[in-house]
Amino acid sequence: MTSDVRDILDTLGRYALRYVRPQMTIGLGTGRAASAFINALGHSLLAVHGIPTSKGSEDLARSLGIEVASLSDLARIDIDFDGADEVDPHLNLIKGAGGALVREKIVAASSKRFFVLVTEDKLVKKLGARGIVPVEVVPFGAPLAARQISALGLKSKLRQHEGADFVSDNGNLILDCAVKGISNPARLDRDLRSIPGVVGTGIFVGFATAALVATKSGAIRMMKPR
Ligand code: A5P
């Protein structure tokens, strides 16, 4: 990440604090934008509870003194802040480049409001523009899932990390599916989720309340679903 991008994300992270109030329960996303928010939250010293979407975000939050809770302690989240890999004009998303898609979707679904934090290069006219939909599968079911994904007309590749299969925080594998522009994201999500062994997909339809979009010049605008 260049220092310019880091500065923009830091500004975005600090900007998002205006939606946070003391004593709120906050969803803590995963990735660079979400980490910038967690950093800003930690430095704000606001007394909140954080529900992290990954072990990495949990470690970061704890290191900054943010009180971490789980969904069994606090089932309802006031507001969730997370990044995305693609955002369409309806605020449907593709997420999961960092492998945290399943917990991210659970936390987003538990939140009254879900704000997406992105730089403007993540905005797309149609989901799938960047070519990948991640799908989390239980290891035992991965061969079947790959075959059934191929029967849906998509090529998939088992995600690798440092020369080995990438393993999610849930102990599962990720199949990265090649897509070329998704005409019906809700249907593709449903079709993928109907495959035995699939735990979740990176397609988020109807979850986001708003996106805070940072431009290269450092300006931030709010985008609502069209
Ligand atoms: C993590 O699994 C992802 O969903 C991230 O939230 C997404 O990839 C965006 O990450 P960045 O903010 O690092 O681009």
C-alpha cells in the first residue's frame, strides 16, 4: 500500500468516527479500510464494544485497548464498518479478498446499520467487474463444490497463501470463482449457497446502509443505495 493510499484510508477511518457514539456496539470489519477505522476508533478513546470479523481485527482492536465482545455477549450491533472489493450503485458488494467473508456477513446481518468504507476505485457499474467472487467451503466438500461451481459455468481456484491452501478463521477453504460481470447477484449468491459444503459467498446483496467513498483528492462522500 502506498503512503498516499494509507493517508486516504486514515482520513476515511477518522471520518467514520462521526457515526460512533459512546457505549455503542460496533462491528469491526477486516482489511485495510476497516483497519484504518479500528485505528481511529482506538485512538479516539471512545468507550465502545467492538465485535471483530476476524482474528486479525480482534488482535488489532485489543492492541488499541478497544473492548472486544462476541455475538453471544451482545447480539445486536449498532453499526458495522467494513471495506469491500466492489460496490455497485445499489450498494451490493463483493467482499472476501481478505478471507473474512463469512464472519463479515454474520456481523453485517447482526447490525442495525452497515457502512462500507472504500476508495472510489472500488465503485463498479456491475458487480463482478474485478473478476472474482470468493466462496468459503468446508474442506471435506471442496472437490464437490468446485465441480458444482463449474456446472454453474464458473471456473474456480483454491486460494493459496504462502505456498499452502489458505485457511479461513473458521478452518475452511476459499474457492475464488472467476466471473465477468454478474447480471443477477442475488441469484448467483443463492445458487452458490445451495451447493453442499458451501458456507458462504462474498456477494452481499441488500446489506449496506451507506458507503463512505474516499476520492484521490481526499474528499469523502456518502453514497446511498440507488
Ligand atoms: C476481507 O475479507 C474483505 O472483505 C475486505 O473487507 C475487503 O477485501 C476490502 O479490503 P481492503 O479495505 O483492504 O481493500
